[in-house]
Amino acid sequence: MSDPQQQSPRPQLSFGLTADWLRARVRVDAIQHDTLLALGRAWAEEGGEADIARAADQLAEALSGDPSPEELDARVQAVEDAAAVDDAVVEFGLADAVRLRDELDAVIAVLSRFSRPRLDAVPQQDRGAA
């Protein structure tokens, strides 16, 4: 994908640019999908509904005030624990890996036009390594 404006052939797993072309974005719909499935499964279990609701209420209460980042992390973790949400990991094969690399390369080319000094500060890694 040499044109960063071009739509990915698989937008649900893709790299792109924000509308102002100043930041990269990654879209991984499978994470949201898997999270909602885990939430539904946990909700259906005996006592799951009450545990999830309690944790979500505590998160909502924290959000109504001025919580510290640590408090928010703890409240989000409590909801994740109650809903038995797994780590946000998505596996994909070589074809998607190459496509994602190409998409990210196109995004980096655009971003580097606007932030060259910052990009130069990032150590370059040989693609053959790793």
C-alpha cells in the first residue's frame, strides 16, 4: 500500500493515518470482538452479571470524579478481571504481516515528512535482523 490514503484490503486489521496526517493509527477489530465475547460469556455465568456490574459501577464512579491514572488502571483491571478478558493479542499469518508492514511503511513515510528530527532520533533497525 504505497498510498496511505488508499483503503486497506482488510480494514479491520490495518495501519493508517489520522485525518490530519499527523499521527498513525492501528485498527484491530478482533480485540473489541474478543473482549465483547468474553464479557458476554462472563455475564452468562452464575454471579457474573453482578461481578461485572459492580466493577463497571466502580469504574463509572471513578470517571465521574478526577481519578489518577493509577486509579483508572485499577478500575479498568477490575472490570477486565470480572469479565475474564484476555490480553489484547491478535495472531496473524505471513500475508497479513507483510501487508501490515507495507501499510506501516506508507504511514511512516508521510509522518516522517512532518517530524524528521524525531524520526532521526529513532535507531534504525535492519529489516534482515530480528
